[in-house]
Amino acid sequence: MQAAQFGRRSGTILGIPLSGFGLFTSLVLAVAAGFLGFFASTCIAIFVLLAWNLGGRHSINYADSYLYVGVPAGLVVLVFALAVFLTLWARAKLQK
């Protein structure tokens, strides 16, 4: 099968095929996406708090970035990724 035909037959994002994942792989990818969302949003929140604290002479605790930004963002990404990857897995199972 040629690469162009494979790209048309299944869904791709930025050229990466999103088909052929098993259940375990789908769960691992969803958890990895959740971790990435948590760490990226926490990093951005820490830098924003750093600028806020330095610029305005505030003293907001940096642990708030984990609690109020990182955890909710990570959970939202995890739920969305679980929905996407489990849907792709179920669709592949039904097509076989």
C-alpha cells in the first residue's frame, strides 16, 4: 500500500497516522497527553506568576499554579484525549 493511499484511508494529524492503536497504546497515549497538558500549563502559569509577583510586588504562592491551573488543564486534556483515542480504537475494532 502506498503512503498516499494510507493517508487518505485513515485519519492523520500533521502526517502522523492515528489508526492501528491497540487499547493499551491508546490509554498510554491519552495519559501522556494529559501529562503534557499538565506540565505545559503549569510551566506557563509559573512564569506568569513570576512576572506578576515581580512586576506588582505581590506574593502569590507558586503552588497555586499547580492546584488552580495545572491539575484542571491536565484533567481536561486527559478526558479529551481519552475520548479521542478510545473512539479511534473502538472504530478500528468495529471495522474489523
